Amino acid sequence: MVLFNISRVEILFYGGLALTAFALVLGMIFAIIHLSRKSRLERTLSEEYGDPARYNIQSRGEKV
Amino acid sequence: MGEIIAGLYEIEEKIGSGGAGIVYAGRHIRLNKKVVLKADKRKLNIPIESLRREVDLLKELSHTNIPQVYDFVQHEGTVYTVMDYIEGESLDRLIKRGERRPQREVIRWLCQLLDALIYLHSRPPYGILHGDIKPANIMLKPDGSVCLIDFNIALLLGEDGAVQVGYSRGYASPEHYGSDYVDSMRAAHGTASRGTGSGSFSGHIFRSHISEENRDPVLPFENQTEKLNTELTEALTDCQTEKLGDDRTEALRSDEAKGSASGGSSSRAKKTVMLDARSDLYSLGATFYHILSGSRPKEDAWEVEWISRSACSPALAAIIKKAMSPEADDRYQSAEEMLQALQSIWRNDKRSVSLRRARNTAVAAVSFLALAGAACTFVGNMERLQRQQALTYAEYSAEALRKGDVTQAVVQAMNAMPEEKNIFDAPVTAEARLALTNALGVYDLDDGYSDKDVIKLPDIPFKEVISPEGDKLAVIYAYELSVYDLNTLQCIERLPVEESAFSDVLFADDNRILYAARGGVCLYDLEKKENIWTGKTATKLALSGDGKVAAALDRRDDRVMIYDTENGEIKGEVDLGGRHLPVPENDRFADPADYVFALDHDGSLLGISLDDNSVNLIAADGSDQRKTVYGSDKEASFSGGFAGGYFAWSMDNGSAEFGIVDAKTSEAVAGMESDMPFRVRTRGEDIYLSNGDILEKITTDSFSETEMAYVPGKKIVDYAVDGSRVLLVTDQGIGFMDKTAEVEFTGEQDIQTDFGAIGGKYAATANRNAPEIRVIERRDHDDKNVLDYDIDIVHDESRISKEENSYMLFNYKAFEIYDDKGNEKAAVELEDPERIYDQQFRRDDSSYLEVIWYDGTVRKYSAEDGALISEETKDKPDENLLEIFELGDYRIETSLHNVPAVYRNTGYRVKKNACLKMLDDEGYMTYASSLGDYFLTEYVSSEGSRYGYLLDRHFEKVAYLPDLCDAWNGQLYFDSGKGHIRKSRLYSLEELKSLGEGVILKAEERK
């Protein structure tokens, strides 16, 4: 395969590096978006439901 | 002051009443603590102890959301239970006021109540059911927490005894109304009975009877104050609880049978009631249904409507709904389960689910991309490393080939080729393929000498001799003599030799060798593998010209033994008078050829150089007749031998002398001096003499001198003669001279060679620094001839016609056409050859030679008969000799001063007309074409020789094609200018690999 005079091996190697880098950058972007959405959702859910998961349950031996 | 109970408590006010008794608010007199006193309405015929036990059990309960029971007292026939006074108001008050609390607060209450239920349901031995959860039985304390009050303490007993089970319509689970009710409701709503085997409930089931009359109790919400602890109980008589075993259905049936006959004072009909923890959960769900929706749930559990979105979130509504499932098996099976559902409400909210789904999708996508990228990088890196390794192996191969080690060159080239079994194997590189093609020499069709292989020796060689027929090679190295078959390069024999650097070996004939063995000179039969005869110790040997007489001398000795070659009989002794062969300072590095020790044709005369720096002719019959041909007091090296009736000798002691003497009379007949050393060899009637860069032959019959070779700029170090063929060893490589009288140099010029031998179709060379012998083979490829032509025809190019039935040989001066049988069909001289700009052989509709003159004249000559097809005048051609070769999607442009470049014709993937690659090479590109999956480029070197390259689709060289003249119909044509045009097919990679494996296999067999 002659692609800009680059061989298949080089395409695989450098392309793979580029793809991995792209995946990492994309992952970081997704992480930022996700954390932002999660934070907002947590505020909303806390507003709606309180935080029952954090309630200490005496019958389980947790300190009330 | 209110009534004093048991001297400890003072009743302050009545705060409630119900079926089970009256509830008072009071205080502990001494502690001044507010308490609740509950007067038990049950008849005192119930043993006091069982009541005490009730309270004792209650006193053990300790939970934030359950009131603490402190005491149990009896006063005037009434039993009082003393418990915590819970500040606050019941939730039913909230509901009545229409007060709506935030959902999150409601959830917190729910969690607290579930916490309390978990605690109760897990009390030993069977757990405690509340039995009557409703808003009125839940207190909202000032701190915002809730407290579950008024649970049915009798349901903690878990033993036979009266139990009062209270229920409130709407809050009570269907099973509160009895099993008949449940069955009828199922039938009414068209749901099948599940029996008691489904679901995962594993708790205790309280089984009781209720009376018909008491199925519809009155809710005691009348006349309530703010601090009212409400209590609603249903007075039941003749109730029993039974602990059911695991086989609930069975037990139930048996008890149903018993129940009807239980007797007692009841005149009322009894219904079977089976309650368990799930019943409490139903009631709890119904309670919160009411709190959230503002409406009491319908009594018919099958008809309870969903809580609307405006009342609460769908997630919470779903939890309430499940808790209120008509079938107990469809509810949460425990308070813990319901609490977990509540605590997971964030997680189970649709928005959380959606967010998680989005997150998971993103993670999956990113992971996939990262993995794909990593995989590509990994595979690419593996292939890169393979490529680098392949390049390294290809270099090793080229280096081995340069040194004549063909096997090693093939091995390294094969190492450069991965097996391509999986995706990690890189494709075969062009460099690897080029290395293999070069190592195998499949496209080298020129007759001449080329490397066959290298024989590895245990030690550096001192002498090598090729047999008369040229198929065996004898080599002496330290302490051993080896004989090799030159066709197979296999070692035929190994024999121990005299411990001296000057051991000697000669071929008596093709199958017998005369050699200086340990213990004495030996004639050895190579076929029979046995000694024919053994003589005295010797280090130097000579054979007469007729082969019948052998001379042997131990250089430590001064007597030469003369043997009959056939039987080893001593024919005579020559006494050297105390003299010996010259002893060099360093045995190991002395040249064994720097002596004269030779017999004449019939073995009657011995020529010998001695340690007194003399050359002598001595009678071999022991008659002591001797003549000194040369003598000096200066140390010298000598060479010489007999030719015809003469003896030729040379001496070098800083200046060189050469002489020819009559062997009989010792009279000098010729001689010369030089400042460069001479080396003399004799063969039959001929004397060969090298001096510097010249090799001459002197025939003794006429003393005519013939220049054999002239190698300007080089120095002849050694040479060997075999008939018309001469091997020249110079200080800049080796060369061969054959009947064409041309010296053809082969191999790299910088490989050190010190001596050589030639015989038959082989030559062997060696140097005193490497333990190996380089074997060179003379090859001819007559089997590939397609045309033989007169070698005197001067031409630059050769082409085959489109029909493959004629050949045109041409240059700017003229062209000749031959048919495929070699008959000349036409010979045409071209006009004004100095003004010819270019010639191109074309195969369009017909084959023709197009000749272009600088003035623009273009003539086309038929390749069939040489006739002029057409003549026209065009624009004057570009003097830069710009040529464009179209190759489909690509083109190659070349001109006089520029490196040929590859361009893309189409715009796919690469910008149109983008330059893809430069095809730099030493020669000038004359032609380019496509050949199947390959491209072919043709060049002419600065010396005028033609060659070509086979290129892959990346325009990388995969084969070097020496003497390439044309390519047509998948075939390659080669013309070295020596009178033949030869044809070869294109070798596929698999064929090359197969050939390579064959070479390696043969080498393995030799070991």
C-alpha cells in the first residue's frame, strides 16, 4: 500500500500511536463531561431524594 | 396529682385508648421523667408471667426508632407497661392537615422505619411483627426523625397463645383479611394462586385466626390531641399463633382442619390469617402511599392506583408500588431488601441509569479505540522490529556474499524473511528478497566465474591443490590434510600430515595423492581410502612431468629421496652436501611457494633452491652431478620449474632476476631483471612469468612471449594456470582470464587473497589470515540461450520483437536483425549517428525501432526486416533527454541531469502528480516498464554495461538483473555482449525460498 509514500508498517505503528493518543484525549474529554454531568445530577438527586445511601442503619451495626 | 401507679409513676393524663387498653401520659416520680403507661386490657386470667415475659422481651429492644420499654407494673388488677414518652406528633396529623413534606425527608423517614423493621424482624427467636403500621403509629419527633410505635407485642411471642392482630383498612395487607379473602380477590382479579412455594421469603410466618365480626374495625382517630399516641387494635379472641415449618402449605392445611375445631369461647366464624414481615412492608408502603399522595390507598390491594408523578418521583413510586404488591411474593421479601432498594434510589433513577449508560458507552468506545490503537502500535512495532532485523540480516547476507560464502549469504537472506504465519509477521522486505536473489544468483546468466561457496577449515590453510580433472581439492592446514569434492563441497578424506608448516601434497592423478604424511611420504588412494606405499619422512614433494618419479625431501635433512611413484621403490638419493632448503624466520608466515623443488619431465633432473641462496640443477640418479644456476650471498626467495628441456627460475632479494637455462647444459638462454618480483610457473612446454602487473607466457619451442594479462594499477601476487584458463591473484582482488583473453574480475576487490589454484571448472583461493577456502565455479548458461550472434557485432541494446521471432541488436550507428535461429535478416547503417538524439524500441501494433535525430527527424524501422516504416519531422527534442515512461497509475520521468523520479498519475490517496520516490542509481536509466506485479528499470553504467532492477509496487528493488537487455511477456532477456542472448523467467518469492532451502539443506548434509 503506497499512501503518501508511507508503508503499511509505518501506518500501523504511527497510526496506532495516533489512535491511542486520540483515545486518551477523547477519554479525558469524556471524563470531564461525565464528571460535570454527574456532579449536576448528584445535586439534583440530592435535592429530590436526599442521600439515603449515606444514612447509617442502626440494625446493621452502623453508628447512628 | 394523678393516680400513683406502683408507687413509682404518676398518671398525668389519658392520651389514648384502643382495643388493647388505655394509654396514659405520666412521669416517673423519682426521676421526674416523662413516660407512657399503657394499661393492658387483656383479661388477667392470662398468666401474669406471660405478660411479664412480653415486657421483658420488649425491654430488650433498643433502637433509635422504637420507643424504649422500661418497666412492667401491676396496680389494682391492671397491668401497666411503662415506655418512652415520644415527643412529637403522629404522621396522620400531618396528613390531616394536608401538609406535604419534601420527598427527601419522606425518604429519610422511610429509611428510619425500615431500619426499625429490620431490627424487629430480626429479633430472636422468630422476629417481631408490628402488624399494624399506619400513619397513626408513626411519631414524628421534633428532631425530624420518626419512631414506630405500638407494634403488636403479642406477635413477638411466637408461641401458642392469644394474639391480637390489628389492621387498618387501606394500610393492612390483603393477608390481614384472611386467606379466604386473598383467594377471593385473586379470583376476582383473575390472578392465579401462587401457593406458598414461590418467592424467596424465608422468615417466620405468623398464622392467626380473625373473627368475621372484627373484620371491619373502627379507626380510633376520634378525639385526639396533638400529642396523642394513637393505637388501634382489634380485639380478637381465641386466636392462636403457630410457628409454621418450611412446608407452609401443608401446615396450613392441617391447621385449617384443626382451626375449625379449635373451640374456645368463640361463637364467631374464624378466618385464617398468615402474616409475616412482608405484611409489615405492605403496611409501610401503604402508609407512605398516603403520605405522598395524600389519599389513603384502597382496601383492595389489586385496585390501588399508581402514585402520580406530581406526588413523588417515579423511582420512589416504584418502590412503594412493589411494597404494596397484592401478592406477598411480589413484594420486597424483607425490610432489608426494601431498604437497599431505597438506598439505591439514586442508582436506579433513570437519569443515573442514563448517565451510567452514557459513561459505559464512552468507556467502551474509548477503551476500544485505545485497545485498537495499542494493538496497531504493537503489531506495527513488531513488524518494525522485524523489518529492522530483516534489514540487518540482508546486510549480513550481502557481506557474506561479498566474501564468497554463498551458503551463509543464503542463510542470512532466509533469516531476513519472516514466515508470515500470523499478523505479527511483517511482509517480506524488498531488501530481504534482493539479498536472496543475489545470493542465489538466479538472474546472473553470464558465463564466467562466480562464487560457489566457502569451505570452512579448522585452521588457516598453507597450500591447496586441485586435481588434474578439476573435481577435487586438497588443502593443507596445521597438522592435517583434507580432500574435498568440489562438486558437492563435501570432505572426502582427512589425513594427518607432518608437523610442519611446509607439509606438501600433490595429485599423482585424480584419485591418488602424494603427501607428506606423519611418519613418511605417502601415496594414498582416495577411492580405496588406503595407503599404497609409505616412504621416509618428507616435507617437500615433487613429481616428474610424466608422473612416474617422485622426489621427497625433509627440510631438516640434506638428502632427497627419489621414488618410483607407482610402488614407492627408492630409485635414488640426492645428497645435498649438508645444505638444506632455505629456513624462513617464521614458519607460519612463510610462503611455501618461495622455493624451487621440481623434477623435470622424466624425473632425471632435480631443480632445487638451497639455504646458501643458490638455485641448482642436480642429477636425480644420485650421481652427484650438479650445476648452480644462480648463487648469491644475500638471502632471497625463489620460484622455478622445468618446461620442455629448459629450467626457468626467478630470484628476489630486493631486486629481482629471471632466467631460463638449458636443463642439460645449464647454459642460460634468457633472462631479465626487474625491481619488481618475478614469479615463475611451468606447465608442459610453457613457462609463465608474472612481474608486477603483467603475466606472460613463454613457449619453449619458439621462445615466443605472449602477454597473458595486463592489470594496470594492480600487482600480481600469485597466479595459477590450467590450460587456457588463468587465475590471477592480485593485491586488489582476483581475476580470471579465459579464451577471450579478457581478464574478468570477480567478487569484491578488497578481499585479501594470498594464493589460489585452478583446475577444471573450479578455482580455489585463500589467504593466510582466514581458516577458509573460497571456491569459485565457472558457470555457463548455454541452456538459456535464445540467440547466438557474432561476438564482433558491436551493439548497445538488444530487443526481442513482439512476436518473439526476431531480435534486433542496435546502437546509434547501425542495427542488425536476427531470426530466432540466429540467421541475420537485416543489417542497416543509420545516417548521421552523431546527430541521433535517442532510440527507442517499441512494440505497438508491430515492433519497430524509433530513431530520433536532434533536428526533429523521426524514423521508424521495422523489427522484422529493418525496412523504413515511416519518416516524419517533429519538434526538436529537449536536449535534456527528458523521457517519460508510463506505468499505469505511475510514471517515471528521467532526464540527463536529474535523478529519475516516480510520479503518481491519479489522485487517489495521494495528490496527483506528487513525487513518490527518487530512483537514484549509479547508471543512467534507459527504460522502464511494467512486468506483471513488478516494475522493471533498465540502466547503462558508466563503463557501458547494461543492467536492470526488478522493483516491487513500492518501487523498492527486489532483484538485480545484470546484463538485462529486454523484458517481454513475463520473460527477462540478458545480453552480456559475448555472443548470446539468454532468457529467464521471473522467479516468485516461493520459488526463491524453495531454492534457498535447498542450498541450506545441501550445506547441512555436508556437515
